[in-house]
Amino acid sequence: MSRRKVGFWYHLAAVLAKPPLLLLFKRDWRGTENIPADGGFITVVNHNSHLDPFAYGHFQYNTGRVPRFLAKSSLFTDGFIGAVMRGSGQIPVYRDSSDARGAFRAAIDAVERGECVAFYPEGTLTRDPGQWPMVARTGAARVALQTKCPVIPIAQWGANEVLPPYAKKASVLPRKTHHVLVGRPVDLSPYYGRAMTQDLLREVSEVIMAAITELLVKLRGEPAPEVPYDPRSARVRERRKTARAETEQDEGTT
């Protein structure tokens, strides 16, 4: 696959990041033939380590179709990291503000220019106890339906073995393998032309996450949970559990 022009800042980031990544990981990258050679598209990827954007970015860079990541806006503000993020064309996400939808507009514009936009549909590191993909947010579904672009599901595993989600210490030795499996485009054509309701966006998001999970099952060689982990439901259960415990404690002291 021919490499497109990526600009100074992307090349600089690659020059700085690739040597330590090559030392840190062995590579098992499969399915690269499913990455489109031309035209705009989005990739949808599971997220289980603070390290995996670098490992996955290395993989995607090597395909010749560099990703434009959606990333929290604070990374774009100051210093060298901010300069790299801005200069390499990454897309800021302004969370909890009226500008939150602007990221999706920027993602749509990038796809329509023929770019690859990389989504972590979960929106954050997985909180599933087994590190399986969680219930997704609807941003990737929204961009996919509005642009009708190819949606490429990708599963990755290995960065989390170096730095598990929410861990404070890394485990570098023995050397780990970064596994990537790229699937065929998700067929979302049955959803085109329908009113873009929240119910539709949630349904499309479930289809997208199911495709990623299926690939991860192949990578891990073990079954996924029957129902994806839902952090909102988990918080509700935890609050109810805490409330019951407090009630029982109060009753026991009266």
C-alpha cells in the first residue's frame, strides 16, 4: 500500500516513537489487506491500555494510511505534545461543553477529505474486569451513518500486558507481542436513510462493537461475555449496593 504524505509533525512523532515501540513489542499484525487504499474511512478499535494508542498508531502508520485520532482537548494546548497533536492533524474533543459535537463535524470533514479517522468507540479505557470491549458511545456510529464511509473494525491485544488499564506500573519483561487483527468493513447499509435517532445510533454502535469483539475473540482464543460491560449500569448497581449497606448499618444502630 502506497504511503501518503503525512507532514513534518507526523513524521517526527513516528521517528521518536517507533524505536522504543520496536524494542518493547514483537508484532503480530494481520488483516492489513482490509485497510482501504483510497478514500475516507474510519477505524473502530478496542481500548485497553494507555499505551495502545502508540502501539496501534505504529501499526496504522505502517499501513500507509495514517490515522487522525479523536483525543481530549487538553492534549492540544501547551508544549511539545500540543504542537505534535495540532501539527499532525489530530482532532480535539471538548468534553462536557457545547463544543462536543464539533469533534464529530471535524471527523466528518476529515473523512470527506479522504482521511482515515480512528475511533475508540468506548470513549475511554475499558472497565470490563476481563478487558473485553464495553458498551460503546455513539460518535463512531454518527460519523459512519452521515458519511456512509467504510467502517473497519480492528481488535488489538498486548499493550495491556505491558500496561494494564488503570495500572500505575508497567511490566516490560519478558517482551510482549502486540497483536492486531483487522476485519472486513462492517455492513451498515441496512441503516442508511433512516432517521438518526438515539435508538438507531445505539443499535449501530452495538453492531460495530460486536464486530470488534468477534475479532478480539479470535485474537484471545476465548469466549467474550454474553453481554458487554456497561459502566453506567455498573455505577447504578454500585450506588444501590452502597445505599443498601448504609440502610442496614443505620437499622443496626437504632
